[in-house]
Amino acid sequence: MQLSRTCLVSLLTLLSFGTQAARAQGDSDDATKQGGFEFDVETIDGERLTGAQLHDKVVLIDFWGTWCPPCKKAIPHLVKLYEKYEARGLVIVGLNYEKEENALELVRNFADKNGIAYPLALGTEAIKAQVKGFGGYPTMLFFKRGMRLDRQETGFSEDKVAAMEAWIVEALAEEAPPDAPEVVQPTRAVLEKGDRKLAVGDGSKSLLVVVSHPKARPDAATLERLRGLAAERSDVEVVTLDIGGGSDATDADFVATKGTLKSLGLGHAAPAYRLFDPTGRAVMTEVGRGAKVHATVISSLEELVKKNDGAKTEGAKNEGATDQSKAAEAQKEDAHKEAASKRG
């Protein structure tokens, strides 16, 4: 039986990815004995990020540089993978190694231009030294939950993307190891405007964040419909977030501050819509205008409201059934007491 050229290339790509995985598994055993892969960095938005914070996540760490052609070729694919799987527990961390003194400025400009929403930081030689047999840029490390190194890839070509995505899907389906430490998730972000503050992911409610810009505002009718769905509800809220660098005088509910967009996993596109559950997990993201985008956002919020109402109804039924059961037990007990009294 003859294989087509496309099938043969795909097979060789998967075999190559598997070989790297086997090699990385051996490296992972060594790393575990040495305390595992560790990092403690400050992102380009000034936020601290450590490996310990990501223990319950599936993590892809990308060692890259803006001067590196294959690194830049990989970026759009990493952006898409992050957008697709971040809500399910994927974290991508870009550790940048620049050759210029103005590294921070270069990375920030590159991130803005390419819509990179995942965390970026300047890497250090100490971090890179932990990568066994570091062979050049880009080098990607693939960690399953518990920060267990599973694969290591050097170089990039587009025919590797399917295998990368397949690994991500498989890793996300696995549970964290029983010995993995329990991670207490902090509030995802705090939106601010003047004296008003609103926490995202504090457990109190679901939140639909509508990203707005003076030159790219959300559709007025769609926004009115969304606010109507959430009106007079304590479990859902719809808010607008201005990313135009405006002052508190903006008509948006909140103004994006340094690090807000990164914390929420949003880029600089507007209008954009992202729905967070009470824990701060993103469950829906849409960007742009048009009937399809508006319909998706509205239906997502409608489904959430319906789901919450259904849960309340079910809870009320269960509570009622419990009350009825208690009443029946009380009647039985009274009957037994009465019968015992007559016998006495």
C-alpha cells in the first residue's frame, strides 16, 4: 500500500513529535528529581508570574526572539491555540531572548502588532539553563498539569501545528496528579473607574466584558439587548471596558488599566466580547462586528441566564422535596409515639 506524500509528511511529523516526547520524558524524570522546571519572572505588563501559579494548568513555554524567523512564524499559531484553549486551562508563556538593549520596548511593540494575549516576559540565562540540550530558537516545552514536562520541541514548521494541538487536547483531558498541590486561584482582575471597582472571578457572579474603543464601539442595539438580559439579576452583569486610553470621563463603565487586558486574556481589538463564569474562567470570546458575532454573544448570554434559572428551579425543587421528606418523617415519628402511648 502506498502512502500519499501528504500522509507521509504528517506521519513523519507525528513520529518526530513522539520522539521528542520520549526524550523529554526522560528529561522530565531528571527535572523532577531536581525540583522541576522553575521560573519567577515579571511580565511585560509588570505582573509577577511563577511556575507555581500554573501548577493546575496545561502549560506551553516558548523560548523565542523577535529576530528569529521561525519564532515569528510560530506566533500566529500560538495566538490561535491560546484563544481556542485558554478557557479550558491552557497557558502559553513566551520567554523572550532579545539581542538588543531595548528588549522590553521591542517585545511590547511586537505583542501589540501581533495581538499576543498570552503572558510575555524577558527570559534569563538561569531559566534557559534548566532546558536540557537547549538547541536554539524557538524551543517549546510542553507541560501537563502539575508542571510535568512531557515534550520538548526545537524549531518550528507549520506541519507541526496539528500534532501540537492534538497534544494540547489530550493534556487538557487529563486530571492533575493526586500529589499536585492545591492552587488557590486569586481574583482574575479588578476593573476600575474612579472610585468604582469590580472584581472578575471572585465567585459572586458571571461577567460579560464588552471591550470598547472611541473609534470602534460595540453595536448599540446589541449592547442594549445584552444589558436587558442581565438587568435586575445578581448572578450576571454586563459591563463595558474602554481601551482607548480615555479618562474617567469616558462613557464606558470601566477604563482599562495597565495589565487589565492581559489579566483578562484580551488583546487590543475592539469591539470584543468575553464572558467569564464566577470563577473567572472565560467561557466565550467574540471579536468584531456583524450579525454572526452579535448573535453568538446574545445566544451565549441567553443560555447562561437560562442555565442559572434552571439551576435555581432545580434547587428550589430539591429544597421542597427535602422539606416534604422531613415532614413525612415527622408524621411517622408522631404516629409511632402515638402508637407507643396507646400500648402503654
